Amino acid sequence: MESVFSRLNPKIQKLLISENIKIPTEPQVKAIPHILNGENVLLIAPTGLGKTESALLPIFNDFLKKKENGFEQDDVAKGISILYITPLRALNRDMLRRTIEWGNALGIDIAVRHGDTSKKERARQSKNPPDMLITTPETLQILFTGKRLRTHLHKVQWAIVDEVHELAHDERGAQLAVALERVFELTIKKDHSFQRIGLSATVGAPDEVACYLGGIENQKFRDVTVLEVDVTKHVDISVEIPLVKKEDYAQANRLSMEPLSFASLRRCKEYITNHVSTLLFINTRDGAEILASRFNLWKSDIAIGVHHGSLSKDARIESEEDFKSGKLKALVCTSSLELGIDVGNTDFVIQYNSPREVTRIVQRIGRSGHSIGRTSKGVILSTTPEDLAESLVIARRTLAGELEVFKVRQNPLSVLTNQIISIALEYGKITSNKIYEILKRSYPFHTLKKDIFDKVIQQLRSQRSIWVEGEDLIFKRRNSRYYFLDNISMIPDEKTYMAVDISSRKKIGKLDESFVLNYGFEGAKFILHGMPWTIVKREEEEILVSQSKELGDAPSWTGEDIPIPFEVAREVGKLRRLTSLNGENRNYPCDKSSFDRIVKQLDNQKNQGFVIPDDTTITIEVEDKTIVINACFGTKVNETIGRIISALLAQSIGESVGINSDAYRINLELPQRLPAERIKNILLETKPESLWYLLNTILRNSTYIRWQLVHTARKFGAISKDFDYKNVGIKKLFTLFENSLIFDEAIDKLIWERMDLENTPKVLREIQNGEIDIHIQRLSPIALAGAETMRGLMVPQRADRSILMALKRRLDDTDIVLVCTNCNKKWNTTVGRADVQPKCSSCGAIKIAVLRRYNKKLAKVLTKKERTSEENKEIKRLHKNASLVLTYGKVAIMALMGRGIGPDTAARVLRRYDRMELEKSEELQLKFLRDILKAELNYARTRGFWDK
């Protein structure tokens, strides 16, 4: 059978032979003929199967054909013919190098342009435009404003959008969709259009992405041929909870970690050792830092690097190159390595904790064994029964090819504003009807009503962003350029500081402003690039640091909370229901010992007389002023239901109600005791069809919206980039934008991003039809299981009572050994059973130290006559520990048994309280528990991340 390569120009065929590329991959076989036919194409295929070449080879073929036919003689001789748009500044470096080399061999001039491109190179491109320009969505916006550069876009004949699935669902993508229509507007003036090619890895809604890519022409969607290569047919994935071995306790103690945490670390190390090259994915950047730093502390002989978006470009390149060359055995990373960066001979992927979405794990597992014909192998390591159940559901859905479906948001007004001003700046003078026509051709604005468009024009006119003459003529103003320069990107503005090594002046990575304000004082220690650093000096834009031997805080970065889809959470509920009925593991990829952890959790719930919340049962659970609604409906549905219940209750009792939710529960913190029937009635009586109106009203009167309001007002150009709402006050801000399009857009965007108005009405109907049962009971183990890790270990403004009760229960159940520092007698008990003032039964002494049961070997140091300097330090710690127990009694034992809390931290917590008052006051006891929780969470961010 003839290869598709035989249809290509002889020069290209010769080039492929010289590169030893003889057999086309499946994506190339599928795509090349369609692209040669001039069709718009959306190509969906796994990473590493030559997707980029599938687009470039036929386009290079057609370019050479036109060049040979003498298109250089026409009036658009100078210009960019091929536009390659990527969401990443750093296109896969190997791919980039090879593309440019191919261009040189074929006589095609290829250049790259983004924010880091030098002034000299930008000037060269302006004078002598390349045949092909590789750029980002943001830099494309800038091309429209340069007189010469804009002229060069008249010649575009092909536009390739890489990683199109990453762009389609957000404002950045809406901006790009309009930009493609602006390019089209320029090309039709020269009597030609351009061919569109979208390259995508995993996507659950190919038709939606095809509509996004193609846009609209003559009131019809442009034809886009969708070509899919099954992303799940070569995937091998399993899920497990690591078992804690006897020897893990000693190592856990040495590294100041929980035993289960160390077991997870050990299991990662076993997988890394047994494979050539391993990627270890984790959902957050601070998680990646902590994981890498623990490895380096424990096993410095295994070369492990770290890679995430907040590291400097140089640090990322160094990690990638070292990993590819084999210098690094493993790389701990976040979503920064999901996309098209070359990862060499990766043969295994570990996902630490649930990836939360099917598309995410398909992308990540796809990074291993991605050469032609090889299977992608990986494992998800879970740390709790709930996380295990979620991971199993995601693994099953992955193997079955059940990817999440997403929709492109229609008519985002922030982007509409941005593009009206940008188009006015591009043309200088243009009719509003022409702008409306351009916008309506893009998929995100194809349903835009003219009256909304006109209102936005009036808003921009009133804030002097544009000049409007007569009814239809729009002119740019000086403010238009100021706005444009501040708002080229639709990504929310977040001030960052660059951490710079003071000795080498090497840039290490970026720190968010919030982290710097809270922790960025001189002498503070933190982790970055998997290494500990000390802050030497804080400057206006930089933090000067030096390497440290002690571990410190892991920086926190914003915007990393991945919502768990409705379908996944619902299936977790179904898994609970079926498992509680028959205890079997059907269709889920994990061993019996791991699955038994779910069985044990459900048996524990049943044995204590509690109903199990599942896909057909909601439990409303009450303890004093705390109510937990267990509901397996996913992050967004629970956020929606929680906001409605919280607002309606607050309205009826006249006081605010605290709310916190995750994918499986909604926590309500009430100012007074309320019957659970009130909540049941809200669920039974809220009309599903009134949800949008209800949410709209609730959010208009809530401070919850303020961040979104500030961001939206900035993107509208109504307030400056450096506006600080703290100086104005939130009430003034609300008054300023009340009943405006800005307020409407802020609410609409918040509902789109955080709520679910498609599945919440379904859930309410099922409740009201009796398909979902509601059961009222006391707080159960399942309700408390997620309480301490709610919101990914973030401390709520006011820690919910359920969180504090879960903490107290856990502390009371902790196995301890008490040690008399006088006669060295030891006895076992639990925190809850310990005496209010412990006393030695042998010698009557009351200076008693407390240790975790698995740490009791530490007590041996008391009997040693000759001690090392390390053992002398341990003696000091034990005596300080015993002094606290002597002074504060049982409350000191409780503080010392908090995770990661040593005598120094415990002393800081305890000295805030008078022992007698603490024993009498319930309010003070809750405050004390809150302080222990804060200390634990601080430890979790620096050391005990694993305890999730």
C-alpha cells in the first residue's frame, strides 16, 4: 500500500528519508490527505505520535507548490503565509529545532515571536517577515497594532492552533477565536481565505472544539473535518493505597513524617527504581516542591528534579534537559508537563493522589511510552479511601474512553470589551456594524445580541475608552492604547516576585505576592526547585536568596483548585452503594488489599449505625451548630447547592451562615442550632427552573463576588491595573458598578466557573421526584473524613466546628506512650484516656514526657550514660516536652500529639492560654483546637503534605 508520504513534494520526501522517518504514524495517515485536500481539520491524537508533523508536512507541501507556481510575484509577496499559534511560550524545543531545520532545508523561513523575543529580532521580522511565524495568542494581538506587521498578516493561507483544547474553554481562547476572524478580515481583502488546522490531545467534546476552531461564515458553521486517534487504546493504569510496613515507622520518624506519608514516598521510590525514566505528577505546585524536597532529603543518591510553571525558564529548561539526557531519574511535575514538551524516554507515570479529571490523567499517562506502538503505563497512588474511590472511578472511565464533555462559554463580555477596543486601535476608525460582524463570526460570540453589543459600546464610550461619532462610527482614543498595553492578555493579573540566587544571580522561580507578603521577610526559609532557600533581601521586583540546609515553607500559588466533575462524584456514590451491598471490586483496576480500604470505611460507617451517602442518598448530619450535607454531586453542584442553602438560611434567621464545600459534602457553620428539616425543606421546595435567578440575586448581595468584580472592571478598562479596592472599600465598589454590565459579567463569569446550572436542576428534580432519598443523622465518620482536608488543606477564615471536632476525635484516639523522666517507667494509653495531670505510678513523679507509640524507642536515650550530641538534643526536647505536660497537663499532651507539632510549636500555642480558664470554657477549647489546626496546616504545607 502506498504511503501518504508519497503524496508530498520530492524535497520533503528526501528530507524525511534523511531524518530516518520512513513509516507515517496513525495521525499522519489520517490527517495528511485531508489537509492536502484543503479541508479545515481538527486532529485529536495522543502526545508523541507526530501530530505537529501531521499538520506541517502537507502545509509545507502546499507552500512549496504555490512558491514554485510563482505566488511571490503577486501584490502580497511580502508576508506571513503560515501562522502557528501555541498556548505555550516554549514550544517543544526539539520540535522547534527540527521545524526550523526543515524550513532551512526546504527554503521556508521560520521565526518565533513571543514576549521574550529580542528587539532586534522583532525589527527583523517587521522588515522581512518570515514565511511561517510561531507565536502565542497574546503576541498575535500585538501583530494587529503594528502597521507593517498587520500588512504581513494579509498573506496568511494556513493557521495551525496547537493544543486547541487548552484554549477553547477560557477567555484566552475567546480572544484567540476573535483574532482568527480579524486575520480572516484581512485576508478576504486580498480575495483569499485561510485553512485552519487544530491539534488537540484529549478532548471529550470534539464537535464543540471543531465549532470553536472553524467559526462562522455566511451565517453557517465552517466545515471542519474531525479526525480522532483513540487516546485510550494503549493505556495501562492501576490504582493503589500504599501499605505501611513495620520499617516505615523509623524512617518516618527520622524525616518527621507520618508513617503513611513515608509509605507513599517509599512506593514512589520503588516505582522510580524499577523504571528507566519516571514522571511523578502532582496537582499543585507547592505539592511538587514538597514532594521533591522530601526525596532530596531522604535519598540524595536518586537524582530527582522538579518542574512547574512558577519556576524560571532557565530552571525549567535545565530540568527538562537533565531528565531527557538521563541525568535525572525522575521529574516531579504539575500540569506544566501535560502539554507538548519533549520528555525523552519516559516509560512510567505516577500520579500522586486523584488527578480529579479523566482528561488530565489521559494527558499525563500519555507522556509515558509514547513512541509508536508502545503502551502508556502509569499508577495513581491514593492516600485516603475517598481519594482511592475517586481515583478508581477516573481510572475506569479512562480505560473506557469516557472523557469529560465541556462547552465553550458564550459571550464573555470582558473579552468582548477587550476586542472592541483592540479592533478600534487596529483600524483607527471603523463602523460598529463591521466590528459586530467580525465578532459574530467567532464561535464564542455567534449568539451575541445586538442590544448587548450596543450597551457595551455605550459603556466604553462613557468611560472614554473609545470615541463614538454619530450612530455608527468608532474611533480609537489615547486611552485605547493605554488600555490595550495593560490588557493584552486575558489571564488575571497576579503580581509575582522572581527569586534570584544571590551567589550566581541565577533566576530560580516566581513567588506569588500573597506568599511574599506573608512569609517574605529576611531570614525566612522556603522551598523552591526542590531545594531549601533563605531570604537574604527583599527588593521591589526580586527576592534575593541563598541556599539553606534547613527546610522551610513551600510557597503557595493561586488558581490550582481542579473541580471534580459531576459524573465522577456521582459514580463514586454508585461505587459506595454497590460495594456496601456486595463488597466486590468489579471493573475497577486495583488489588484487593487497596480496595479493602474502601470496604473497611463503608463497614465502619454501617457498624456505627450510620446510613452511607451515595448516588441515590443524601445524608444531612448534625452536631450542635454544625451541619454536614453529604452529597456525591461534584465540586460545582455542591458549591451551587451550598450557596443557595447558606443564603436562604441566613435570610430567614437574620445572621450569616458559614459555608465550605468539596465534591462530596457541604459544611454549614450556623450561628445557632437549627433543625435539619429546614435544609431538607429547602432541597424539596427550591424550584429547579428558578436557580439562575436565585443565584443571581444571592451573588449580587454577597462579598463572595468582590475578586471577580475587580478583575472584570479591570478587563473592561473601568479601573486601572494597579487599582486597590482596599483603599476604596467593597461597599463603594458595589455602589460604583451596581446595575452595570460589569456587575452582570462578574456574576455570569462566577456562575460559569464555580457553579453548575446544568446538573444542579437535575439533582433537585431527582430529590423532588423521590429518586434521591434524604436521611437525617448525627455526624458520621464519612462526614468527618474530608473535614480536615477541605479545600486542599487551606485554613478557612473560621474553622468549621466539624473540622475542629474531627481534629479532637483524631487526637483523642492517638496511641501514646507516657515516660517518667525520673524513673524511666513507660506506660501506654491514648490521649483521650490520659489523666488530666499524669503521674508516675512507680515513683510518684509528675514530670512526664509524652511520645507517639511508634516513637517510644526515643525514651531509651534517658537511660544512656554516654550520649552523642544528637542524643543530648533529644534529651533537651524530652525535658521540654515533660515541662509542658507538668505545666498544662492533658491539654499539653493534646497539643504535642498534633501532626508535626514539637515542643517549641506546642509551647507557642499553649502560652496563649490559662490552664484553668481553658478547662472551663468551651469557646476557649475551640480556639485552642483552631490553633492546633493552624499549626498542623503550617506543618502540612512544609512537611506533612502527605497527610491528606
